[in-house]
Amino acid sequence: MALLELKGLDVYYEDMPALKGVSLHIEEGECVCMVGANGAGKTTLLNTISGLLQARRGEIWFEGKRVDTLPAHRRVDLGIIQVPEGRRLFPLMSVRDNLRIGAYSPRVTKSTRQRLDEILDLLPMLKERQGQVALTLSGGEQQLLAVGRGLMGRPKVLMLDEPSLGLAPLVVKSVFELVKVINQQGTTVLLVEQNVKHSLELAHRGYVLENGTVTLEGSAPELLGNTKVKSAFLGI
């Protein structure tokens, strides 16, 4: 049984289809990437899994239970946690308080202090700056803070939306290294990225989304070697 499974999702913005018959599965402990061009439907997919958007047709199953009828906060309670594109931090709040907000779910509130210590140990650059307001951090530090906030909720599946967007190459490397560590520590990851090479090198499997439809799927090495992927995304 897959940890997360989508079955034939159709999602619309008014009368405009954004996702068409999307099906995929993610096994516990996997890192799976979803790649595609701007406007392909990647963020729509994550928002639908999170409950921020509702599918017109199709089903979402998590740990063997159907969850597409649940509101977004209940999905967070179950361990489905999204780190949104653009970070969405509270800019005038401290690093520490931004992290603590990620532990509001009843499932984790009793262990907030312990979890905070764990995340700050994982992200020592934030530990040194935990009293600073988020606005004063660099772009890369803000992205790490957004990921750390997501981790505070003890996700069973962590969904990352374009974590490398707008970052310098050296910082991108640090972000992907963090994602690798998170996955190696046992957290299942669904990674949405335009940086196809980096994400496929990190992931176990991948899906290609084009115009709201899954057009390719396979192991990461298979997709990296695929002629269509090379031509469309790697410039080879």
C-alpha cells in the first residue's frame, strides 16, 4: 500500500482545466520529484493534495484512507505538510517564532520544545540567528527557515514547492543537500522543481507533468536518460 496515492485527479480554475486525470503514488521513505515547465500544474497538484484546492473528480488516499474530503488543517494533522513556493514566512517575527508556528498541530504541540531543538541542530545557521527577525535573513536562509518550519510539524510526507527558486547556485546546493538529509532520516518527500537535473539526481523516482497531465514516469536514472527529458528540460 502506497503512503500517498492520487487517483484520476481533475482540477479546474472555474472552467479552465489545470490537472487532467493525474494519478501517482509515493511509497513510504521515497523521494519523488515532479518536474515540468511553468504553468504545467505542479503547484496546483501540491495545493490539491494539501486541501487548499478541491478536485472536481478523483481521489486522494493517505495511509490507506481517503482524505480528499478533509479540510486542509486535518490533512496537516495527519502529517501531510507543504512548504510553499515563495517561503511565506512572517517577516517581522523571529526565526524561533516562525519555526514554532509550524508545530501548531495537536499531534506535535506537546513536543514543540524538543522538536525545535532538533530542527535548530539540523540547521545550525538558523540556531545562530534564532533571535533575528526573518526579514533580515538572506534568501537562502529564509528558504531553510521555511523548510525547518515544515519539519516542525513532524511530516509523514513533506511537499516542497520550488525550494531552489531564485537562489544562487551555491545556496541551491545547500538546499538540495538538506532535502537529501531529510529523506535519509526517514521523511518521505515530494519535490516540485524546475531544476530538473538536481531534483532527479536526488530523487528515487519522478513524474513529468505537461499541461496538467502526467506524460512520463519512471526511476530517476530512467528519466535522466530519457531523450524527451533531455531535450525539453536539460538542453541536451
